[in-house]
Amino acid sequence: MNINEFTHYAEDKLKNANIETPVQEAGVMLCQVLNCGRAYLYAHGDRELSSDEKAILDHMLAQRAKNIPLQYIIGDTEFMSLRFMVTPAVLIPRQDTEILVEKVIELAKKRVFERKNEGSSARLNVLDMCTGSGCIAVSIACFCSQCDIIACDISEEAIKVAKANSELNGVQNRVEFFGGDLFKALEALEGNYKFDFIVSNPPYIETEIISGLQKEVSSYEPGLALDGGADGLDFYRRITAKAPEYLNKLGWLAFEIGYNQGERVSALMKESFTNIQVLKDYGGNDRVVIGQLSN
């Protein structure tokens, strides 16, 4: 079987499993196994697959037909044009989360410029809560070299993945990881440690609707990283209540939110935060809420 024949064969298999983009996903599998780019597939469609390559591809197809997410099968994904390892211990990074990261980077660079003009230290401390794969923490470190990041997660397995991703992207010297339940993870830090930014993509799905989500999500992504309680706001309440204790003057709190949570999360933040903004994702839905600590 050659590349073209496998593509048609895989398309039929994946279509029968109700996979929405079968040709694209077959191409991803081929690129992974053949260690090549998409252009190679187009230019060498008559290239015969070895028996070992075909066996690996068949195994991938069988997994995907069970609705196991392709990113878990491949073992990595792209986020902010960076490569991230993913396992079933962590949520798969989504493009919408890039909006949160880009906003924090924008604000951080502005803060660095202001501090330089004031003649004070331009280094910033950032806390990433519920770090998961580490995609937020690692991306901020990669694109804002003046940021030193502490990232925490209650899942020790997630911490292992996040650490690996910091090494994969060469920022392990500027991202430090701690395990624990939200701010309890910071008990290992000495002194009165404060941050210029607290950023989080916490669990925010309402408990009762998780089982009805797309099977790739409900059956394979970690429930611990999805379940935000009865109304989806449990973690926003807990983080917002404690964040002022850990923020420097004029520090920022930045959340990813569910499409229907903009007004409610904004309301939670109004007691201690000002300059509250709700940002939309590429589909026009509310996706990020940010606010600055009141004086």
C-alpha cells in the first residue's frame, strides 16, 4: 500500500467512525509515522509503506475510530506555534486559549516598558494556576523573556507533562512547577511572594453537562480539568477571592472562561478588580476576562 492508497483507506475508516476531518487526520498520522511534512505526501503519493509503517498506522486508525483524540495518539500538538507534548493526564491545548496568552503577553510587555521608564526592575512574576500541559506558562516564558513564571496544578501527572514541555521549549530555567490545590501549592515558597499577573484556564464546565460533551472530551480528557462544579464557577470564586493577597499593586488577574460566563465572572471580580474586560474568541463568543487589582 502506498501513501495515496493509505489516505483513501484511512478516509473510509474514519468516515465510518464519524470523524469530521478524515483526510486531514490521515495526513497527520502519515506525517508522524514517516517523519515528514505534508508537502512530502503530495509529492510522493506512490511511495510504498513498509509493513512496520502500515502496522503503526493501522493501530493509530483503530484508536482514532474509538474517538481517542488524535493529539493523544500522536503524543503532541501545536500551541502558539510551539510544540507541546500531551497525554491523557492533561487537557489538549485549544486555539481559543491563545487569546488569553496573547493578552497577558501584551500587558506584560507594556508593564516591562513602564518599569524601565521608572528605573525599576523590569522582571515580572507570573502565576499560572491549573497549568495542565503548561501551554500557558511555557508560551508566556517563550514570548516574554522578562517573565519568571510559577505554574501549579493539583495533578502530579500534569506537572510532569508541563515540566517536560518547559524543557522541550527551552524555558525550564524560568518556569517553576508546584503541585497542590490552587494557592496551597504556593506554601512551598518562602516569604511574602507576590505576582504581577495571575492567569488561569481553570475547570469551567458545569458538572451535569460533561457527560453530554463530544465523546473525545467526555470519555478521554481528564474530568479533573473539566469539572467546574454545578454552575461551572467554583474555581473562579476560589481564585478571585484569594488573588488580591498574591498580587502586586496594579496586578492583573486573567481567566479563560466558557462562552456563557463573561458577565458572571466579571461580576465576581468587581469587588476587588477594576478595568475589567471581556474578550471574544475567533467564533465571537466570550472567552477571556481580565481585571486589574484596585488600589
